[in-house]
Amino acid sequence: MHNPWIYILIMATVTYVIRVLPMILLRKPINNIFIKSFLYYVPYVTLAIMTFPAIIEACESSVAAYISLIVGIIAAYKKVSLIGVASICCLVVLFVESIVL
């Protein structure tokens, strides 16, 4: 009853259907401005949904995590590069955790 090949086959089928179904149903270009703008932001929202919980749970101290998140948002708003933002956040976590813990 617990054959792993059945689970793998079901996962492969679901993944395949999710990727092929839009190509079958949407053959014409999308002209609706609302749908275009919605689809434009989907990758950014998905990345944010996966990243924010990891930021909060990655630190020993939740205080360090939230301070680092705020500093990272400010650095990104000031147009610091991705490597710069990541480096600043790591240094903030290191500094705050050395004080708190």
C-alpha cells in the first residue's frame, strides 16, 4: 500500500498537468491589462512568501531576525546591491546575537 513509486507518479502527473494546462488553454496572447499585471508580480510574491519565513526562523533570536529584516528592507530601498543587502543583514544578525545571547 505504501509504494513510493505511486507517490512519485502522482507528483509527476500533477506537476505535468499544472505546467501543460496553461499552454493548452491559453493559445492566444493575453490582452487583459489586469491579468498581465497580475502575472508580472507572481514571481516576486512567490519569492517573498518563501523568503520571509526563512529569514525569521534562521536566527537564534527573533529580535536579531526582525532587526535584520528591517535593516535589509531599508538597504534594498536605498538601492544597495543584493550581495550588499545580504552582507549587511548577516553582519546585523552577528552583531545583535552577540549582544542578545
